[in-house]
Amino acid sequence: MMEEIDEIDLFLDSQVKNEKELMQEKCEKTYNAASNQIRRDMMRTVCFLGKSKEELLKETGLDEAALKFHAEILINADFLFQDEKSVYRLTELGLKVLPKL
């Protein structure tokens, strides 16, 4: 018995990204995250020891909404993460990029 392919199956199949598209998307996220001065400053502020949200708010002068916006971009680009105590820390990639900021 042959399965019938409907419009939903065709749509879902068309949404699957190939390896090249996934790599392009990752490069765009990385460039977008690193190309913004505020995000570069956040990464320098977090540095090797990490910073709490309160420390980042104080040291960057950002409000909570701006901090959350920029932190999410850095997290999605794999430059930043929050540990189990909610401290912002640089990822391995973030640590590699840090000296070039």
C-alpha cells in the first residue's frame, strides 16, 4: 500500500534545510551577534569570570529589556550561556572570540 502525500507533507519536506543552509544560518547568527557594539561590550564585561544579571545591568548601563534582548542573541549564537545560578558566562566559542573583540 502506497502512502498518499498531501499538501502538509509537501510543505514540511520543503522546510527541511540542507547542511549548506544550516551553516549559512549559523554564520549569519554569529555575524549578527558579534557585529553589534553593545553585544561585544557585554561579552567583554562577562569576560572569564561571568556576571550576574544585576552586575551586567550596572556595568553596561542597559535596562532589563535591552539586556534580555542582547543576551538572547548572544545565547542563540553560542557566545553566551546562563549557568545553574543564572550567572552569564562565555561559551567555549565566546572565549575564543573574546581576545579579538
